[in-house]
Amino acid sequence: MTSDVPLVPGEDAFPLHIFDALGSDPVVFKDRIGGSVMVIEKRPEDGPVTILTSGVSRLATDSGGRIELAVEVVDGQQGAAMVALRIVINEIATNRRVPPVLAPWRNGTPFLNGTEISALLVTPSRWGASFDDIRNEAGEVVGHVRTLRLLTDGEAAVAGERGWDALVAEVGSVDALLDVERGERFGDSAEV
């Protein structure tokens, strides 16, 4: 994403939601993505390290949809979350598209060096509507937090063919999908 992408006027509901989310203090990363998107780390008591954006909602989209992004990772893999965020933010900024929910984006080859991670999937969060829906002071939903999942090609094939819930059931829990250093569980994705 270049720094000359036009931004729409911001709404306080977005940064307030992100900074208050998950009941833990935010740690703001020094560097911004594309010069305008702030990145925040949260460590919720009952969940994994969560990397969130503040500023994606100001990128213009053809649909008018306004979102922020979240990625859950195991501690020490925050760099993987940053790679995923950059990919999706670049897509939003370049093509003015909000990523579709539950539709895998498969790259074909790994985009994280030394891993099998080659796909992204936007899913509902483990926290439900209180996290996923961004509301203004009047209580109206004005946008959403979209959680990105970093998947292997085989995992993306299962999610694409049978759905997110089927993938989670197959691997045992959503936490089994956090470590980006995991191997491919499903072999040849054509067998799914």
C-alpha cells in the first residue's frame, strides 16, 4: 500500500473499539502499514496474542464497507500477522474490496518463508458480536472487525469445500490453527 491512497473521514467508534477490545491494554507498534494504518497488539486473558489494525476503516471501498482487521497468533509469531495484514490491506487499498467472509484466498505457494502457510480466510472471531461488530455511540453497527486466519493450502481446501466449522472440527479447535510453523495436515489438497 502506498501512502497516497485516499482516506475517507474517520469515525471515533473504530479506534475506540479497537483500543478497548478484549479487556487488555494495547501495545502500539512503532511502524504503520502504508503510513496510515496503526497496528496494535493485545494479550487477552482468555485468548491468544491478537494483532489488530486501526485505520483500515478509513480506506475507501467500492461497497462502502468499513472494517478493521485482527490476526491471532502464538507469541513470537507477530511478524506472520504483519505479513497477513499487509497482504489484505494492500488488496483493500489497491482494489477497493473488503475481503469476503468464509471465502479462502489461496496463493498456491507459501507466502511466509519456511512455512506451509499459503492461504488466508476471514472468519468470525472467537469472541462473537461484541468484538466483531463496531458500534457508534447510538448503538448502531457502523463496521466490523474481520479476523484473518493463516492457513495451509489443504486447510483452505477443507474450509472452501466443507466450511470453517468443519475445518475447526477436523483439527480439534481454532487454537490448533494458530502456530504458523505447523505442517500440512491434509496432504494433497486435491484429495479434500
